[in-house]
Amino acid sequence: MSILDQPSSSSLSGGGVTRRQVWGLVGLLAAAIVAWLVFAIWPAWLNAILISKKAFVSAILNGLTLAGLYFLVASGFTLIFGLMRNINLAHGSLYLLGAYIGYEVTSRTGYWLLGVAAGFVVMAIIGVVMQVFVFRRLEGDDLRQTLVTIGISIVAADLMLAVWAGGTYQIATPEWLDGALTLPVITAVRSNGASVFLTYPLYRVVVLAAAIVIGVGLWLMLNKTRVGMMIRAGVDDRAMLSASGVNVHAVFAIVFAVGAGLAGFAGVVGGSALSVAPGEDVRYLLASLVVVIVGGMGSITGAAIGALLIGLAEQIGLVYFPTYGVVLTFVIMVVTLAVRPQGIMGKAR
Amino acid sequence: MHRRTLLALALFTGLTAPSMALAADDTIKIGLLATFEGPFTVLGEDGERGAMTAVAETNGTVAGKKIEIVKGSSDASPDSAVRAARKLVEQDGVKVLVGPLSGDEGLAVKDYAKTKPDVTFINGTSAAQDTTLRNPAENFFRFSTDGAQWMAGLGTYAFNEKGYKKVATVAEDYSFPYTQVFGFMAEFCKAGGHVPSKSWVPIGNKDFSSVIAAIPEDVDAIYVALGGADAVNFLTQYQQAGGSAPLIGGSITVDQTVLTSKGKLRDVLKGTPSAGPTADTNDAPAWKAFVDAYKKQPGAFPSPSLFAHGYYVNMKATLLALDQVGGDVSDGGKKLREALSKLSFDTPTGKVSLDKNRNAVADIFLTEVTEGSDGNLLNKLVKVVPQVNQTLGIPEDEFMKLGAVNRDNPSCP
């Protein structure tokens, strides 16, 4: 008894295990549990608790893809809001307008990729226009920026209602993105011994992949390139950057274009996975606000973590306690604000 | 000089015209409350088309007075409906109000009606059971039937004709879908069917894929009671997920507001049985005449949705009763309400009369989704269930013992 107790107590009290190692161990354990949950064939009691393996694994996968979508919207928001201190509450309108434009282009030309490109480009242009005509005039005046962008979002919502009416639009995905993937995950075993594999819509996997590629790209751009260096420098000390011969306004216009373009891109991609309808603008604005608050302002990694948490919480809530599912999202936000007000990856300023 | 006269004239008419309208006895104001914003916008717009069809039938006049329609907009939430009703009654001064559209709105407006005994409320299409069944308001009339009545015949049809023994349900989490599921299950469970799983999703939910994955795989069919954008999203994602179980539709799930949506959801909808207050392929001359009149409204669907129908029937009843009392509501609407409660008339979908709770007794149509000759999806008439009352033919005391509808009632796992 005492011999068995010996090693563990000595190693903890003696400081043989660092904090980092403990966290590593916890992480490893969590990864092992998740791997087991996904790949093992579930015993009956676990199925009884979590409805079914198919429901659970699907909820996790859906949480991941929804997180991908939220990340696409929120990454633009975090760039503009966090890095440039510009409060753009019309970001949701950019999402919705991008989706409508994507719908029009796709249904007229028949090329989905053209619709995606149009969503990005048109919103990027509108973003630059907003930066030049609105934000540059109101630089540093947070309250006026907030009010003006709320106004823009209300006007934009009514204009879009006038043009596209209240109907629900579905952007058609091309044939090669249709159908379902069979994943190497066994959800059940039939009585004749045959395994039932999990199928998952291919399109959603593509959404997730696109989000990851864009996330990594953004991180590389901000941290490894010259433009990224200029953006970071401009955020810290605009006057100094300007004095060293860089056109600060041009740099910020680029950031605004990328941020707004990403919202439009997400609109088309999201409108193909789900649907386009009035009210989506507010929904995605709220989602990206929560994601950015949880993840931390101005951090691409933070937006990814925030999107993951919110996406998973929403989908798991929807399956296991649908009536109170919405609460879960805001519990995460409240806990973050209480424990770490600057957000998970945010820097205290 | 000339210009100045014109200006004076314009000022004069501008100043006097509104006061003249207020003073004049030759117009009658009717409030029209529907969802012109939010997730049910499309439905509200079609409701308005229905109401305006009824107004157009009398050339915009009733009992020699001109009808003035004052619109109020809600977003399907109960508080927005009460706010809009309050604005119409207290600010615009309407004495007759037609609306609202959605279930929870109806419950809220009924409670508001109790505080305004001088105003007469006639339902739009809201179809929650307890708007009229339990604790009704004396001045709230419903000439459209409720969500449980709309399901008459569907449960038995699914069990006997389609052979479905186990059915899972997916519905929005508020009073109208509770009522619809109740109406379906009342018959289906009685016939011997089982409902092992019920999913209630928040209204306005976009991503249904996790809900779809949680539906048990061994069910024979899925009963779906979702409306507007929610139905479109569910059906699209069900198709994307390769769903193979056949569907059974709630009344507004296979309505024209959903059937006219573009996309691949059309494939999963074909052959879906449903029931409701209308059927697109109804051959009755009265229905055909109604469809023709409805199509004259701007932006009309190929066939009127049940919202157009419900608003039409309720507006028609309002105008008939107003005509009977000579458009006189100066007595706080007492005569009008008496006329309304005695009213029995032929609608495009058969005879309608009220019960003692001022809820309609009317014909219900069992339908199945088919593709029309022009490629539009239509609800093909399968069977008419004549004169369904609010207790679905069950004696009232027995029916009340079944309890109020909610998430868990009824239950037959």
C-alpha cells in the first residue's frame, strides 16, 4: 500500500512533474478518450446516455464544420475590429449581401465557383468603400463608428428585403461537391455482422477544409510576410509607421478589403450549406461577436478557438438539450468574460 | 399669384383631408396584422394577398362604406404581435382587427383582446389549440381551424394506407407545432402506431444536420412540422445527408410557401402525405374561382397557400358580418360580434360555422405532394374529411382530459 503510494506523491510534491507536463498528460488523455469515442464500437449503456453513436459523432463533425463557417466570418471581423480598432457592426450585412450576390451569380451563370469569387470580390470593394468613406472620417471615435455602422446595417437589411424579398434562397452546389463521404467510423454493427459506416456530406468537409486553409493563410500573412509586419506595426504605432514611409491608409484599406471579402466569401459558402434569408445578417454578426469575445480581439488563433467552442456548443446543445441549447453559447461567453476578460488568446492592453 | 393660389389650395386640402377622413362616416378601418418581417415574412405576405382578395371581392367597400386597411407588422414573436396589435388599436384606432399569423402570436393577442372588450378580433391563420379551447376571449373569433384539426385523417392514413408503424417527429418548439403533433399523434397512436422520438428545435434554426443524425434509424417515416425557411433548411439538409425514410408533412411544411422553393429539396418532398385546410388540386368550382381571384394579387404563388386561404376566410367573415350590421361598430362592436358568432357561410373550401368557443368547424383535406403538369409541386387531394370540430369528434369532456398540448403530451413511445 505505502509502496504503491510512494512514487506518485513524491513526484508531485518534489516538483518532478512540471505544470506543462500535467497539461500535456491531460491533453493526451482527452485525445485518447475522443479517439475511443469516435472509433470504438459503443457499449449499450453509452448509447443509452448519448442517444446513439451516430448522433454524437455527427454532432461533433457538424460542430467542426459550423465552427469553420463561423471562423470565416469572425476572422474578417477580428481583423477589422481587433487590429484596426474599427467597430464594424455592419459585418453581418456584408455576409448576407455576399450570399445574395453569390446566389444571383451562381443561378445566372451556373458556375458555383464564380459565385464564390463574386461574393468575395464585390464585398472586398464595398469594404474598401466603407473604409474610405466611413471609417476614415470617424477614426478613433468608437461611439460614432458603432452608431453609424448599426445604421448602415439597418438600411442595408431593408434594402436587401426590398430587392430579394423575404424568401429563402438556396445556392446550388455543383455536382462534384454533392453526395456523401463514407467515413471509416463504425456507428453500429448489424445482426448479420456487417458494419454500418458513418456517412457525411462531402460539401461540409470541403467547408471545413477551406476554413483551415484560409486560417493558416491568414496567420502566415500576418506573421511571416512584409504586409503582415506593416499591419501589426500600424496597429501598434501608426505615426511611426507613417514616418518610415509606409502609406498607412493603403495598408488599412487592404485589411478592410480582406476582412469584408471574407465575410462575403463566407456568405456564399454558408448560403450553399444552409440557406440565405433575411435575419441571417444579425445571426452571423452575433455569432462573430461572441466568437471574437471568447477567442480574443485581433487574434486569428483566438478566432479559431472561439469558433470551435461556439460551433461545438451549438451543435451539441441542439442534439442533447435543444430547448436550452442557446444558453450554452452565452454561458461560455460569460465564463470567459469573468475568468479572462481579454479572451482566450487576447492580449491585455 | 397663380402659384400662391395653388399653394394655398394644396395647404388647405392637405390640412383638411385627414380631418375629413377622421370625421367622415363613410370609411371603416380594419387592422391587418401579419408577419411582414422575420422568418415568416413570405407567409405574412401571402396572408395579405388572401385578405386583399376578400376585400377586392366587394370592390373595397362594405355596407356602402369604403374599407381602409391599416397594416401592422410582427416578426412571429408574441411580444411583437401584441406591440403591433396595440399600435393598430390604440394609435390607429381600429375597431376591427384581422390577425395574427402564427401560433404563439395568437395566444398573446387573445390575452390582449381581453383587455380591449370594445374591439373585435378575428384571427388570421394562427392555429394554436388554446387560443380558443382553454380560457378563450369573448371578442376573439377564429373562422380558420386549429393545427390539430388540420391533421384530421392523417394519422389513420399513415398507419393504415401507408403502413407506417413507427414514426419520429421533428417540429419547431412552440405552440402551433405542439398542436400539429398532437393532432397527428391523437389518431396515429390510437390506430396502434408508435412515436419513439420527438425532436423539438428552436424556431429559426439553420443547421439541422445534427438533429437529422439523432433521428433513430429504425423508424418507418419522419413526421415534419416546420414552416417557411426552417422547412426549406431541414428538407435540403435531409436530402444532402442521404436521408431515405419517407416523410409525413405538417400542414405548413408542404404548403406553397415551401413547395415553391428552388433546389433539390423537391425530390424528397414528392409523395409526402399531409393534411390541412386546403388542397391545391381541389376541383370544386368555388375553390377554382378563389384561385383565379387570388392570382390577380401581385406576386401570387401558383396556388394560394394556407395563409392566403386563412386570411381570406377570416377577412371574408369580417366583411359579411360588417355588411349585416350595416358597418356600424359605434356600439363597441356588440352587434358585430353577435353577427359573427351566428355567421355560417360557404368558403372556397366548404361550409364554415363557429362553435361555442368561437372556433371554426370546417372541412379538412388529406393531400399528397405531386408534380403538376407545369413542373410546380402541388398538394393533390386524396380525401376530404367533412366538418371537423375542435375536439376532433371526441366528446368534449373526454377531449379535455387528454390535457393541454405541450412537448411531452401526447406520448406513445
